[in-house]
Amino acid sequence: MSVNHYLSSSVCMQLCHFRNPHPPNAPDNFVDVNGQLDYYFQVGVLFRRLYCFLPLSLRIQFLDSILRAYLCHNGFEPKTALNHKSRQSSRKDHSKELLIKGTCILGRLRCPSTFYFGHFLRSFLSGSSPNECQRVFHSLVHSCYGQNFWLKLTSLLCKKPDECPDEELAVRLFLRRIFLDPVSFPLNLGPAWADLSSTNPVASNSKSSSCVPDATDSLTSSGYVSSASISFRDDSFDPAPFRSHIPESSLITSTPLIKSTSVATRSSSSFATSLSSVWPTAGTLATILHSYPFVHQARLLFILYGPVHKARLMWNIMCENTAADLKQLSACFGELGRVLNSLWLSGHWSASDTIAVLHEITNTPDGWLAENVACLLHSAGPQLASLAVQHKASKGYVTELAVILTSLCLVQVKIKEDLSGLLKLVGDAVQATGSTYREEFLDSLSNAFRGVIVDLYETDELDERLEDFSIILKAQSYFFRALLARVYEE
């Protein structure tokens, strides 16, 4: 007990930051936040050794008190938690003496306290059994949201998107910063588009650019991302315009709280190794998702990894506007695409599960613009894109398939990506398409470009969209040039 009193006193300067978790100023840069992670990890090691011989119930009580002090109470903590907190106020807990009382003045988006607690919690639970970790998870969730957290989450998922933006953001920040992101950020699994690039210089006039994001593209749970239709339903299909009439200036770019220091990428040569342990967060996330039907899994994934601006998830932007460049594409679709790909390649989803969730995501709240679906497939990587293409081809949905491929061509030309990977998708589509539909597929492929060009030419705002018109013509030219070059090689 004397050690505990020393740690809770002002004499122990090493725990000064731990006792006062809410900084008065926002971190100047991402290095400042990353620099604190090892400190909280070491603090977790210290308290793990102090509490290792205590019953799990007392360790949970300690973590509960620490977490409630680390939450940003000026809007982050749900109101239902206050009653639970008052019921616990009579408990005698050493952690109340350890922590300095104070409120967060930065707000839940800018304050890194819960992300710090997530790293502390991960270190504190190191070596614990899966059953103990599960008990801690449920106890902490219920202590903050009340005993009906899962019922409340289900109720939120059943509501219309953006009906309760504050609740959506609270769930996102709580689950990601504390339980998901401290384990691992979304990673790229499998080969990237650049790994499929041909060495033939005439395959594309565009400069090769890998879709694998660097550290600047790896977003975290802060919700600071930029804003940015084709449907994956299995019945009728109504191709939407490639571009909306909203000007590019309405697309927003903002800054994440923290970015990962490294992003693991997998080349095709090393892909044969086991994928189940590559993204450690996949297991925890899959456990949560499997409790819900596909439509709710899709909504929860968008709540957790979809783009956010000004504390609101950007549900409707997917049906209204498109990304202007690679930076906006990565910000809007990067994490969501990587998560979909990781859950499939790590074995937590089957191919049919992946297609079902992809269908639900791209139809929430309504059918996405064709180019946005292509952006999501591009961000997910060539393997998931091939899965989607072969699914459409095997079902005989050749019109939808043609729009998917032409949309991907438009996206890859816009971001200056080599078209070799796209040509491989065309080959996969031809092989998966039945002989009855192959001629129709080839006709639809050429008609898809022509339809978009005609629609754009006939618009009343053509003078304001000459750049879009130029990109579409360039995409068509590059695509058929690369296709002819591939045919000539073979």
C-alpha cells in the first residue's frame, strides 16, 4: 500500500502526465502524440505488476475508475453513464486519489486521452487470458454506457444514417481509440495495384503510383478526414453519373489526431504466409460484427471507419460527390477499404460475406455514385476488386460489370495509376462471364464510356466541367490503348 500512496502523491513526478490525462493544448503534431505512447505503455506495465495478484474484479474496478477519468466528459460520456457513476461514488478506490480531477477543454475529437488509455489498457492486460480480456471489455463498455450498451448500439444501427450523429461519433471514438486502434491501425493485406503493373511502357501513359498508403494516408480514430453510384445489389441496376454537379471546392480536407508510424504492406511474393495474425484488430472487430446481420455490419463499419468531417459521419457525400485526387480518395476510402480487405483475407469473412457487406455499404444511405464504389474497390486492393468483378460476371450482370470497370479506369487515370491491374480485372471478368453474355459484356464496356461522355456533353454546365470531360476522354483513350497493347503482346 505504501507503493500506491507514493504513486498517488505529487512526489512521484514520473506519473505526472498519467495523473492529469487531459492536456491543456492540442498536440502540435503527430510526433507529439506518438511520443507519449511508449510512456503509457510503460505505466501499464507498472500497474500490471502492482495488481497482478489481485482478483480480476478489483482490477476491473481500478480500470473502470481510470477510464472514467480519461473520458472527455464535456460531451463524450453518454448521459446514461452518470447514474452508474453516482452509484459507484461510494466505492473506496485508490485510483480516485491517483488521478487529478479536471475536465477536458479540448473536446473529444482533439483530446488524445482516450487513445492514451487504450495503450495503457493494452499493456495492463498483456498476458491475460482471452476470457479475462473479454470480461474487462464488457465491464468497461457497460460502465460507461450503462448495462444496455449492446441494445443501445443495435438501436443506433437500426436508425437512419446520420439521425443521431453525436451517438455515432461517440461509439466510433470509444471503440476505436480504446479497443481497436491501440492494437493496430487498418493495414493493407495482399498485393497492391502497383505489384500487378506491367513493365511495358506503352501499357499506360499515366505515371505508376501505388495505392499502398504511406504514413500520411493512415487515418486513426480521431474522425478527421476529408469528404469525398454504382450499387452492389444483386438485382436491378441503375448507373448513376460519374460526377455530381457539386463543385470540387466543396470537398473538405482536414487533419487526423494521430497517424501510424508505420503501415505494413504485403507484396504478392510474401502473401503465402498466414494472414490471421497480420492485422491483430481483425479478431476483435469480427467478434463484434458477427453479432449483427450484414446490413448492420455495414453500418457499424462505416460508423467506425467511414469519413468524418466536423464531428459528423459523411453518409450522404457518397451519393453526391466524388474524390478529386489521390489524397481525398485515401482520406475518404482508405481505412474502410483496408478493413474490408483485411477481414476477408484474414479468414474472418467468407467471399459471400464480403460481397454481402460490400453491397450493403455501397447502398447506405442510398446507392453510391459509380466512381465512389470504384474508389472503395481501389482502396481495398486488387484481390477484393477481382472478387467483386467475378461475382458480377458469374451472375451475368454485364451492364453493372462494365460500369464497375470503366469507373475503376476513370479513378486510376485520375490518380495516375498504371492500368495493368485493371486489365487483369478485365481478363478475370471475361473468364468468369458465361459464353452467352461475353459479347454483351464487350458491348456494354464500350457503351459505358460512350454513355458517360454523352451525358456529360449534354449537361447545361459543360463549360464548368471541362476538366471532368477531359479526364473521361483521357480514361477511355488510355484504357483501349492499354487493352490493344495487351492483345498485341499475347
